[in-house]
Amino acid sequence: MNITMRKSIEDKLQLLYGDRSEEVYKGIEKVIEKYVNRSSSEKPWVTENDVMLITYGDSIKETGKAPLQTLREFLVKYANDTLTAVHILPFYPYTSDDGFSVTDYREINPDLGSWEDVNELAEHFDLMFDAVINHISKSSEWFQGYLNGDPKYKDYFIEADPSLDYSQVTRPRALPLLTPFETSRGVKHVWTTFSEDQIDLNFKNPDVLLEILDILSMYATNGARFLRLDAIGFMWKKQGTTCMHLEETHALIKLIREVLEISAPGTILITETNVPHKDNISYFGNGYDEAQMVYQFPLPPLTLFSFLTGNARKLSEWAASLEPTTEATSFFNFLSSHDGVGMRPTEGILTSEEKQYMVDKTLESGGQVSYKDNGDGTKSPYELNINYLDALAGLEEDDNVRVDKSLAAHTILLSVIGVPGIYVHSLLGSRNYYKGVEESGINRRINREKLDLDELVKELESDSLRHKIFCNMSDRIKLRRTQKAFSPNASQEVLFLDDRLFSIVRHNEETGDKITVLVNVSNEQVSLSNASIQGKDIISGRNVKGKLVINPYQAMWIQ
């Protein structure tokens, strides 16, 4: 380790652990020594070629076979020339929250497969692993050890006084912040940000940090090119604050990056912070010292709002407000995921009336709405729980309109600056999964259906909605991957041509490649006369010479 990096690590440890910093530094050196020669060659930075699938390990199932094997075989056969990377949502043993209440960070859920299955998938695709490091299951060895008085785990969790005022603490869910547990030392109230089964880890204990650094290094040397830091904004707790985005939290992420740059160079950290944009991009640090990528959370609700209203003005204004990232950072863009459509990122962008309009349309389209506790006795919409296709098109549209809207929305995703991630159910044209909600009582299950492989293949090979969406989406992705104008490092300029159009220019100054993107978010035909828009629409193959007509939900990439 060079002197500069050592000093940087020591400074962060001093902030976090004071007098114990030298001891912790020696522990970090041991972690690095353990993993430094295990990783394969360092991978280059992301390009226009990178497109990621977001999926559970068992989103596609086959009788008699481990789901991770089924996933690999399906993707190799149907998407090998479409996708470059796969985000496998938590594949560890768990007790609740569909994987996000982990019992053992180092094991693979046997219901999904084995480490061998993960490694085999990594031979075909870059992988993103979830690092669910804010909390762990109450059934984990760690928490059970705490309850039973094992001295190793005594300070792994956060005990708190329930009589104190926690009203400032940011709450993602309308559930109690503290949960009482019977321990060997009597009843203790323990910090549980997300649920009573998800016990927050105490990073004020350096032993927790060293354990997590070892686990993350192990992931990075077992096939993970990307590490998704789940719920990372909550990591450090300090009485009298919101306990969100604290200086110590940023220091922890910077520390993780520095360790991984030595133990597993080329690993990309992606922070998952479902918060307003300014807070979200703070996880870039100075552009070189914290997360390499952050989730672009305003994109899903603002794209949806554009199609619901037939007006892209809010989306365009937000896109125009984005400041360029450094050449070493980028956005991770998505429209749909295992979670709902987050509403917090629209704060300061949409009015309360506009948000309520989205809530009403979600309910009309068969969805649900989850609320957060504001700390003052009131609640506000936290996320819309609905399949994105049904959110876009409602329940009344015919399949052709569904296909057009889905493809138009995802063309926006594929066009904007950053790296695109596409949820498995968006790629496969799934609909609201009501049975999952009814059986579990969990709103998010509406977009987490488990698909039978045989039935899926039949639909994909017939003239079904799935077939139309999958084929059209695959073709659009393949085309995108060939265009250097869509490099994450290419510039982006928003054009305000017509409020019914989302219009941007992507320009790769290094190669000279330039594409003008036009997406009609309305059900109206839009006529344009603009002498500066000339070239070939590489989607339709038609030439454009200043005058053009964009049909409802049509997208154009003019080169």
C-alpha cells in the first residue's frame, strides 16, 4: 500500500474510531493480504456496450433444476447477445423481505443453487451482487449470538433508549424504529430501520467493519464486478440527527472503495439510496473517491409521469439540471426493479397534486401504494407498487399500445447518460402479479412473479405480448450497444422542442459520434420543422431532413 493511500485510510479511521484507528488499520491490512492475489485481471471502465439485467435468482424456474442453473441456461440461449451483465438480487439464505434479511452473507441459498452456479454464470456475464450490509436477519448467527450473550457479538448491534426522541430519524417504512428483544442481559431495545427481522449493524464497532470488508472482498473475488450497496444511507447512527447521509457514512463507503481497489481492482461500487437527487449524487464524493455509480432514482417516476400526462416537460427539465459526472463515475439508470417506483426522488420536482395524480393512476391500474412515516404523525407516498408495464399503459389499453409505450419508455432508459439496467419482468413483458400480493400481503410482490420456464418459452415463441416486448426490446438494446454516442462518458444536451417529446443529443467528443434522441410520450402525432435535425433514424432506417412527423409513442435515434 502506498503512503498516500495509507494516509487516506488512516484519516478515515481516525474520524470513525479515534484511538482504535491503528488497531483497525492492521485488521484492514490482513483483509487485503488475504484477497489481494485472488481476483482476475482488472476490467476496464463501463462503455455503451454495458447493459444489465436485474433479476432474482429464481425469477425463472424449472422443475428439478437449481434456479441459478436455469437462469444461466435461459440467458445464454435467449439473451447472450443482448445483455452483458446480470444483477442477481440477494441470493443468500434469508428469512424475510424476499432476500433482504440475510442470515449468512457467505453462503448461497440452497434453494437457488451453489457458489459453483454463481461462478458459472460469471463466465458468461458480468455480475452484480447485493451487499445488504446495513442490516442482518434476527435469525442470523450474529444476532442469535448477541441475544445469547456471546461476547464476540455484544457490540454488533445498536442498543437504544426508547425514552429518547427519535423524531428526526428518517424512516423508510411506517414501522417502529426500535424493537425490544429478550437477551441474556434482560430486555434490550435494538435499532431496526426496516423491520423487526432486519437488525441494523453497528459500524461504530470496528470488528463489524472488518467483517464486512472481508465479505465484500470475498464477493469481488467470486465473480462480482459490481457491488450494490443496499440501503447504504442509513449505515451510521447519531442521536439528534436524521441518521441519513452522515459524514461517517460517506467515510465508510470511501474506505470500502479504497480497500477494494487494492484487494479486487476494477470492482465498481453502486450506491442504492432512494432519496432526493442532491442527496443521491453526494455518494459520488469528489468524483474519484467514493461510489463509481449511483442509482438514478428520479428517472422511473418522472418517465412514468411523462407517459401518464403525455407531457415530458418535468422529465426534460430534470434531465437538463443534471451536472456532468467525472470520467470515472456514472449513473445506473433503471425504470423498474424488484421494488416499487420510488416517490421520494420526486421531491422538489413534482407538486403534491402531481404526486397524488400518480397515486390515483396507480390504483386505477391495479397497483398498490406504500407509505412512509414522516415523524410528525403524518404519512406520505413512499413508492408505487405496480408492474411498470401496467403502470404505463393501465388495464384498458390493447397489446399494441402496451408494446409501443413500453418500448418508448425503455428507449428513454437506453438513451440517457449512464448505464442501463432492465428488470427481468420488463424485458419479458410481465403484468401485475395479484396472486403474489394476495398470498403474502406484501405489496411489492406485485412485480416479483416467479415464471415457469416451459410456459415462458411457449409464450416467447408464440405471437404473444411477451414475445412482442422481448423481441422489440432485445433489438433496441442490441442497436444501442453499437452506438458510441451512448457511452456513459458521452455528453448529454436536452432539447426543448415540444412538451410531448423527450429530446436529447448524446455526443461522444472522443469519437465524434452524435445521436439526436426523440421520444413521443403522448398519444398525439407531433410534427417538427427543425433544420438542425438531419441524418438517418437508425431505428426505422429512414432519412430525416429537418421536417419530420413523430407518431404516438414513437422513438427515433437520428445519427
